[in-house]
Amino acid sequence: MSKYDLVFANPLMNAAGTLGFAPASHDAQALSGLGAFVTDPLSLGMRTPAHGPHCLPYPGGFLLHTGYPNPGLNTALRRHAARWARASQPVIVHLLVQKVEDLSWMLPRLERLEGLGGLEVGLPPEVDASAAVAFTRAAAGELPVIVRLPFEQAVQLAPAVVDAGAAAVSLSPPRGTLLVANKSGSPHLVEGRLYGPSVYPLALAAVRAITARGLPVIGAGGIYTVEQARAMLASGALAVQLDGIIWKEGLQIWNCWKSMLA
């Protein structure tokens, strides 16, 4: 059981991977509409970009393949912990984990920091129920934990991770594959995460299925309008995370949407 509750001043936040590792001081006013700031994914050690990163459009959205590059937790703490402490909204650190043992090294470094409102633990795409429970239990500590579930398994895994101590679950972007031509013109397959308006119907259905079981969920996936955010919240979501709309509309969206959702 965490020492602190998961609380949001308003139900809008960014999704991991959209706004960097810390709130920028020159964007403080623009970010004031955020209920929480979610960091880009951080792993225990450094990760380099995936070979041949791709952002590939398709009708209704785009596929993103980056490999989640990041400097590793210790370097990120040296660079950003002070900014987390000064942030005007709670910071939720997103942890990218591949092994349960990673969390035993990561948690002690995070729980002593100021300015954190919780952790979001992103599970590997291939995780099964027993592993999801093990990750959740390993993440349990003083900070409330959001477990970001693989989109395709979210409805099935949500009950187990909430029973294991998650304060809420969130949804990762669904994964897909596109056929593209390389520099020589030969076709090849690119796998990655899917963003865009076409994701929304699936995301809303997942949120409705999870909340129908009485489980806490943060909605995400293809939210591009205030009406779509309202529908997520009306379906029982605790909050919503925005992704592609941020890249399209910029940071001013927070205060505009905040007033419309009031």
C-alpha cells in the first residue's frame, strides 16, 4: 500500500513520450493546465534509438518506432530531479522495465525525491498475468503506482494488477505493422506504436470494459477532441492522457481543454 494517494487537480495529463523528461521552465504557464506531468520513459540503464527510427503515416494516424531512447535513470536524476521538485504540478515518472529486478534498483532512488506524484510502470508488450502481478508488487512502495498495460491485454490484465496494489491502470499505445519501401525500393515491415484518431474507438471500448469491472483506469489513445475526452471521463476514467494531439496543437491545448471540461 502506497503512503500517498493518487490525486489529480484536474483530469488532463500528457502521455509518456510526448513532452520530454521534465517540464520546461519557459513553458510553465502553458503547462499550468496539466493535472500531472508524465515523463518520457526511463529505463535503469541508457537506451539508444532503435535502428532506423520511423514515423510512418497511415489513414487515420501514424506508426512510431523509436526504441524509447533515454539516458538511464541515474543520469536523468542528475539532470532533472531539481526541475521535478520545482514543477507546478505533480510529476509522474514513467519507468520502462524489462525485468522485475530493475525496480528494486529504481524505487529507492525515486522515493526520496520531492515533487513526485507517483510512478507509471510500463510493462513489456509480451507480459502475461503472473509477470504483470510480479512487476506491480515490485513497484509497490511509498508512491502510488499506475501500471501501463499493453493495449491488447489491458482488459484481461487490469483486475490482476489492481488486486496486486496498482492505484490505477493506464493504456499503452496499441502496436501495429506497416509495409514500407527502404532506400533501395525493396519492401519491408516496420513494427511500432500506433497513434491518431483511428485508435480512439478501441481505446474507449477498453476504458468502458475496465470501468465496468469497477477498476480505476486512466484513459488514453486517439483523443483529439474535447468531446472524446468527455466521453472517456463519463465512462468512468479517472483522467485522460493526451498524445498525438499535443504534437499537432501544441502546449496551449491544456488551458483551453481544462476550461471546456470544467
